Amino acid sequence: MVNLAPAILNGWKEIANFLGKGVRTVQRYEREMGLPIHRPSGTSGGAVIGIQSELSSWVSSGRKRGDSMPRRRALNGRTNKLRADFLTIDSEVGLTFSNLALTATSPEKKRRTAQTARKAYDTIMRLREDADLSDAEESRLEANLRRLKSELESLGQKF
């Protein structure tokens, strides 16, 4: 009698042994490259199984790092959103420091807070080249930067 049931591997260790890799490598393959793993409980953690025929097919299909492009695009989108948020927050921090410099009575405090505001401005100008901002984000950032530059110029900063 021929056994038609698929050969099932129970757990990360059996899957890793079948593929000739370490457990952490196989877990990374699942996370980054779409290694076909099944979770009987339906949750992202806990027990896992692998079906030998699916794993063999995945290996023979020649999956490479480039196959994780949808994941990389999603990661780049999140990174870009963080970059846009950082630029906006940093522009507001720069404005806060320029306002502190404008109201400072001590010349030393005025100088230090103006320097901090200028560093924020310079950092934003350098990092914004790599950011893909929405129209609203770009508009808000531009308004903050114009105001910050104006305040810094009134504090004697040269551009």
C-alpha cells in the first residue's frame, strides 16, 4: 500500500534539518523570503509544520533575496514615513530653539540655542533629499523651514 499523505515536518528543528540549515536561518527565510511554513494554531507564534514537497519546490524555484521585494517595499514605505515624521518634528524642534534664542536675555544662551536651531535646520536640509514626502508633508516642512531660516537670519546666522 502506497502512502499518499504528504510528509510533514514538525517544528523548526525538523524543517531546518530537512533544508540543511540552522533554525534561525530557516526562520529568517520564512520572514524575509516566503518559506512555506504552516501554523496549525493560526497564530504568528507557536507550533509550525512544513510539508516536504512544498519546501522542496520552494528550494528548487531558486528563491533569492530579491524575491522579498514586496516586503522590502513595505519596509521602505515605513522607513520613509518615519523619515517624513522625523523631518517635521525636527523642524518644530528647530523652531522651538530659535524662539528660545529670540527671547533669551543671556548672550551665551542665545548663542547656544541659535546653534542648536541651526543644526536642526542643516540636518533637515541634508536628510530631506532622501525623503519622499506627500504634498501636505512637503508644504508643512517648507513653511517650517522658511520660518526657521528667517528666525535664524534675524539671530545673525548666515546661509
